[in-house]
Amino acid sequence: MSAVRFQPLRVAFTCADPSQAQMPVAELLAALPASPLLAYTDPEAADLRVEMLPDAIYHFYRREEEVALAAFRIPVKKPQALPRKLVRLLEHVAAFDNLLNLQPASDALSSVLEVEFLQLETPASGSSPAEVSPLPRDPQGQVQIQAGRNLAIALRNRALTPVHVYVTVFDERQCSVGLVYPYQPDSPARLRPSESVLVGSGPRYLLQMQLPEDTETAVDRFKIWVTSTGMQPGIMAMPPLGQRLEPPSDDPYGSGSRLDREVRLAILGKAGSTPMPAFAEDPWWCMEQAVKVVA
């Protein structure tokens, strides 16, 4: 079994008018399928509170937040379908949080990767390389980019051995995760010693930064992962909350690498029956960069 542990998402259900609920809270709690990603508690201790409203409407609230993270109407023909649908939504939130918060056991690989976030001025073409410029910063020092402009991420392997590099972007508004690099889940992500790559340089793949409608500013959180052995990164991609979360499989092993096993434990809650590779023998590292998008 794995020595890696995470705290399940602590969830509470509240209902101001039980007569208008699809199912009494106590009955719902008893019917919820067991999940390694979830634990049920009282509202004061909860990380996420689900408010049950009339007309089969459910609001999700983060701890100490007054604005709902999400709202869903969940009509069901059979009462037993409601607990399954709610658990699927809650597991999505838990998997998103676990992946966002996942950190390595040590900084053993922290110096092997050179990373720079840039603004793409001119995409690469068949005859010329891309042109980039530094990202501007706001008065608080946070890097920012104007909506509609293209982001580029320069990566260089400073190690004496090859590494595998993956780039993901987290949207906390929608609890979604996009796989930025490699551009396709089955594409190579290996960098040889001193090899560089400019992610989003074009001409085929560009990282155009966007804002939600009627929003003047937002923050996207990028997370860059580096590992000595490869993984199957498609497992990290998540659609927006409310869309069906379908991992490529429920396999807790993937490629078998330490990073792949830890990522799958965070997302699926499954460690597998065989021990993970020792971190010292198969280390990985990650870094985060918040990018502010402005109108």
C-alpha cells in the first residue's frame, strides 16, 4: 500500500425546509455510496456544504464562502439515483482539490527544470522561431496577461539525465483541469539534458488566455510537473464540474511511476494492492504559477 495520504473532502448537507427536499437529510446520508474521497460531517466542520433547496436544486458552498461554488438541479425518476449523482459531483470536487494540493515528498528535483512564463508576440512558423516578451506585472507583483493574448511557457532541462515534463492549468471557478503539455495525452513529454521547449509557441498549438463572460479579471493556476520516469497524463484532465468526469480508467497504476500512482490516488482514491516505487528511487517535483487574466 501507499504511504501517501490525503484528507477526504468533508461534506455537510443542510436544508432550511425539509418538507421541500427531495429526500430527508438523514435518509440521504444513509443512502450515499461509500467513497474514499468523501467524509460526511456537520456544517461547522465541513469543507463543502450542500444546501438542499426546493425544486431539486442543490447549492455547493466552500467553507466560509457566501457565494455558491456551483448550483445544480438534479431531477430524478428513481430516488436511488439521487445519492449516486450527488456523490459523482462531490467526488469531482474532491479529486480537483486533491490534485491541486498534491505536493512531492521532497524537493529532490526542484533544480532540474528552468521555467519562464512569457507572452507570445509572434507564433513560430515553418521558417522562423516564435517571438516572445516578458509578462507584465500588476502593482502587487503578480504576472498578468490581457485576455485574447497568447501565453508561452519556456521549459529547459538542466539535469544531466532526461526528465518528463507535464503542464496543467486549474480553473477554480469551474473545478476543471486542462492538460496543456504535452499537447496530446499520448505525445512524448521527455526532455533530454539541456533540451528546451516553448509550450504554446505555435503554429499549431497556441495558449490564448480568455475571461468568462461579464468578468474583468480572473486567475488561472498553472502547475508544472517533472518526473524522472514518465506517466499517463490524461488522467489529470477534468471537465467543468457538472459535466461527466470520466477518467481514462479506474486503474490505480497507470504507467506505474511514482508520480502516476500518486496522481491516481489523489483523483481516484485508490492506491492499488502493490507498493508504490520508493520516492528516492523515482522522485518527482511540481511548481505552481498563478497568471492573472485582465480585460
